[in-house]
Amino acid sequence: MLAAVAAIVVVGLVAYGYRSVKPSPPKICGSPGGPPVTSPRIKLHDGRHLAYKERGVARESAKYKVVLVHGFDSSKDFYVPLSQEVMEELGVYLLTFDRPGYGESDPNPKRSVKSEAFDVQELADRLGLGTRFYLMGASLGTHVVWSCMKYIPHRLSGVTLVVPVINFWWPSFPPDLVHEVYKKQLKRDQWKLWIAHHIPGLVYWWMTQKLFPYSSIMQRHPILFNERDVATVQAMSKVPNPHEHKIRQQGDYESLHRDIKVHFGKWEFDPMELNNPFPNKEGSVSLWEGYNDKLVPFELQRYVAKKLPWIKYHEVANGGHLMIHEPSLCEAMFRELLLGEVPSF
């Protein structure tokens, strides 16, 4: 009798554990019972769809064509504080898109840092952006930008990385520096990052369990934003975003959790070993960091810039993580990217 009870308990624990680590199937847009498709989309060669949004001047008459990559828990509808007047002055066409699993873009169960570069290339080709285009990315979405510089540098006219999130396991980082900065993270984030890199199969469990704090950004920890970020959040709250509910509509796993697994997992390359994509100075790469960014440590960002001296590194003294959403800084980023103007901030 005791052996039978023990067997039942073991089977129950195994079943519970399996349910805890197995994500629910995604709710694919346009599928029976799934969210409706309301945005323009292109179909990729593997059958997946990418949803996109166009802003600025008409694609056909634009002087500059920019692909802008959104970050974590965001979408193609994220706030870009460039007025239509400024975009017309610059002659810029701005393309944003839902990365796989976000918004109305199909999930990609094989998603990797490398695969996202070719999603960008195929999107640009299907929309006729030409042989070259400009690329800008923010926060966690910058793994796409690094990947494009690795795999499709010949397609780029210029690049801007805004508060790019660091992967602590890039091989070129000195272990002592990484250890020092890593230990400054909240414990919940140290565990989240460690699991994402070493045991990615447990990310879903960690992000859904209720026993321990699991993620400062998902739990809106007050340590995340400095005073400048708080003011930016308050300003953004006054701008309606009727599509915000669509960001995770296909499921947290295919959007948020897979994003964490991809960005903090094992990359196919080390960004600090990249070659300058513009060796003949036909374009440039800029990196913007906030000294008071509570999410991205400036110490590691400075090291990246030191290892890649062809990057124009801008560190904003009191800047935070939401700099791209500040109108003056956002405009300065675009003017530098497109016109080569030296930013003043």
C-alpha cells in the first residue's frame, strides 16, 4: 500500500512539473479562435507572417527609409515622438513591425538572434525598400540590430542602437567586470538571466511561478526608472495607444518569454568581434546609453564601445532607459543617423 501511494505521489509530482514547464499553445492571429488580423502583413518564405506599420512620408518618395525595431513587451505601435512635420522635413519613411510572437506577427518556434536579421531583410525586400536602408533598434530589440550588422551589413546605410540590452555571457567581456555588474542586479533578475542562459527550458516556469519574485520589469519594480524616465512615462500616458492590448495577445510565452530566451541565450556570434559594417565611411554606427539607466549597466556599455572604436558612443549624463521616447533626444538620434548631425544634449 505504501509503495502504491508513493508511486501515485511521484506520478503526480511529475505531471505537475510537466504542466509547470510546458507553455500553453499560442493563439495565432487569424486562426480559429485566435485574434483577428487587422494590420497589413507580409508573408515570409517559411509561411509566417510579419505585421508592419508605416509612418512619415510615402515610401515611394522618401529620401531616407528607416526600419525601427521595438523592444521587450512592445510592438510596431510603440511611441515614436517624431511629429509628421519633422518626418516630412527629413523626408523619412519609418517602418516598424511586430517581431515574431508579438502583436499580429506569427510566432517563430525556431527564433534565434540570427533568424531575426533575415526577417528584417525579407520584410525590406517585400516592401521594396531598395538595396540599402537605415536601421534603428531600442532596448531588448537591439539583438536584431547586432544580428543585421553580422549577417546583412551590405544592406545597411546606417545604424543606431538605443540603450541596447547587454547579454552578460558575450565571450569578450572580462569575467571580473561581468561578475561585478551582474551582482548589482536584483536577485530575481540574476536568477531570470541565469535560467535563460543555462536552462532556457525553465524560463516559462520561472516567469509563471508564484513562489519567488521572478522579474523586476514584469513586476514594475520602482527601482527600474529614474526621475527622467518617470517623467517620460507620465508624458507617454497622455498619448493614446489603442492597440496596446495586442502586444501579448498570442501568449506571453511566444512574445515575452521567447524574447528573454533568445536575447540572454547563447548567441551565434560575439558582437564585440564584429567588423565595421562601413569600412569606407559610407555610413556610421551610433550607440546611445544613459548613465542613469537602471536596466542597462553603463559600465558594460562603455566596454563594448571601447572594443568597437568605430561606434559613435553617446552617454547622456542623466539619461535613463526611455530616451528614445523623449522628443528632443529622439529627433537628435534621427538627425545624426540620417544627416550626420553632431548631437547636442
